[in-house]
Amino acid sequence: MLTEQLDERLVRCVAPNGLRILTEALPGVRSAALGIWVRSASVHESPDRMGISHLLEHMVFKGTERRTPYQIALELESRGGSLDAFTSRDHTTYQAHTLDADLPVAVDVLTDLVRRPLLRQSDLDLERNVILEEISSVQDAPDDLVFELHAKALWPAHPYGYSILGTPETVGSINSDDLLAAHISGYYPGNCIIAAAGNIDHDQLMAALEREGWFEGDATPVRAGIPPVDGVRGSRIEVPRESQQCHLVFGSDAVSSRDPRRYVFSIISTVFGGGMSSRLFQKVREELGLAYAVFSYQQFYQTAGITGVYVGTQLETADQATEVVLAEYAKLASQGLPAEELAGGKQQLKGQIMLSLESPMSRMHRLAGVELTRDKYRRLDEILAEIDAVSDNDIRAVAAEFFDPARQTIVRLGE
């Protein structure tokens, strides 16, 4: 077992079979957060199996070798804890938040879900309807649907543009053998990361993981990576739909999760549309009254990223809102950020990071993020120093390249 002390209370271990474990002890709390990250998700899917990773995430809760669905739900909830899971583009996550004394129970339950699901066809026949309802709910929520349409427009031939939920056709064609194959191909220790934070003892957690068989088996490599991809730039797509509001998403492909410019993007996004004091909020909502909801967003994936803007506006003001947002893009691309906005953006980003680390769940996600991106661990003071080191030239270079109005792919949903 390769063990590293990354910080005063932070330990990283790599088991001989490839499993990664990271723990951070927080003696001042009475809870523990535990998560298992499986590096298998929508980015690994073929077009005809779109949505299988999300369906598998649902299906593990339908029964395991040790527990019925009710027992899975009851095990931690009866102790005041919580159990959750989600599927993203790069990975699938199973997580629990419990009292510190119940961490061994969380290890048992999460291991049961990840390693020992039954995946019965009879359960699939029922759960498939739940997924179809979830897909329908997105279709009925235009402010959600427009983001799926934009991802498809940006990456039309790459899994980053797929719907994580899948389509009625692809979900309808998946059977229990397909789920079993997906489970075997992705849910093995060498493809997993386990992270825990809170009032925990590293050695006790390792002992619990050993009891559950996590260190057994030969060394296995992480699932093959995804090749880089460029997005479609400058496309304009209008999707007619009868509604009372027009939903607009502007966006460009951006950098991956390991790119050192990610802090530059975060500062720009914060100033551009990250809150009530941001440029877009003040211009689009406060000054012109064109929208209730307007914000910027970004996401960094394994081999690519996205930076974008959402606006929900009335049909008769959609054209004006589009012009205003593109004008703000042009201003940002040509001028960057003045010194006072750059300083404010840095401070806001640093404050958000520091406040987020108040919770064990956030600490746990931070640990997993280091391993998921194969990046080196940075102490908080190092992260803050990197943010402070972002220069005016860094801002100008990223703004000119990625925030040029001509680069933005725009999806407009509404009549």
C-alpha cells in the first residue's frame, strides 16, 4: 500500500489493485462524509446506449446481495444520515453523510451499492418507467432542456453532447445484460476513488474497507481516457416551442479540468455573470429589466470544458437581450477586466472557496477532485496564491480567445 501524508490531517493511499483512497480528518465536527467515485459515466457511452450509466446508477438502489430497496433507504436515514448518487459526464458518484460513529455502516452500504447490485430484469422493467418520467420532466422544463440542446449543438458528435439521461429510445432498448456488462466494465476497484472527510480515523476507515474486500484482486488500470474534442463555434440554433418565455444559452468550448487557466475562467465568469453584482445581472436585469434569471456558468471536464451564459426573457425582448449579452461579450473580449473588477473577482472567488470548505461534504468532493483530475494536491494557501497570481495579461488572453462573440454557439428555445 502506497501511503502519502499530503497535509497535516490529509492522507492519500493507493492500493496494489489500483484503488485510490483519500481521507481528511476534521476533529471539530461530529459527522463524516464518504463517497465512492466510479470513473465511468456518459462520456464512455455509445450513441445506442446513451443513458446507461445513469440507468445503472438508479438500478443499484433496487436491491443488492445484502439489502432490499427499503433496507438500503432505511439503513442510514434511520440514523439521521443521508444517501445520494448522481451521474455526471465523466464519473458516477455515490455518497453518504452520517454521524461519525456510523461511518462503518456507510462503508457497508456504499460498498453494497457499488460492488453487489442484483440488476434484475424485473426491477429494470419498473425503474425504466421512472427514468422515462425523468426524461419527460426535462422536456417539460424549458430552462433545463435548453442546456441539453446547447450541449448537443456544441458537441454534436461527441459523448459530451449526449443527454446524461438518454432518450426514450435508448433507455427503452437497454436490458439487464447490458447493465451487467456496464457494471463489469467500470465498477472495479482500480477505476474507483474513495474519499472521506470529517471526524474520522484513517486507519479505522482502511480497516472497514479491507473488511468489505476493496483491496482484493490484481492491479487494474483506470478506464481508457477520452480524446480531446473541439466544440462547434459560432452556430445559431432556434428551436420553436410554444411558451411564455424565451430561453437563451450562449456558450463556447473551454479548457479541461487540468488546465492551469481554470482559475482565470473562474474569475472572469464570476465578474461576468456570477452574482447580483456581476456585469450581466446589473445590465440585463437591473438596468434594462430584460430578465429575471441571467447568469454565467462553466464546467471543466476531463478533456474539454464549457463556459456560457443563460438568459430567460419574454418573447418580445429576446432579440434585445441577445444583442445586449453579445455586446457585453464583445466588451469583455476586447478590454478584459479593469483592475478593480479583477481584484474584486479574485476576492469573491477566494471567499467562495474558503466558505465551501466549511462542510465535510465539500471537503470530501475536493479530495476526490484532486484524484479525478490527476492533479497535485494544493493546500488552501497555495490555491489562494495561484488565484492572486492571475494577471491582467492572463485575463486578456482568455477573454480575447474564449469570449469573442463570434465564437459563441447560441441556442434559442421558444417561439
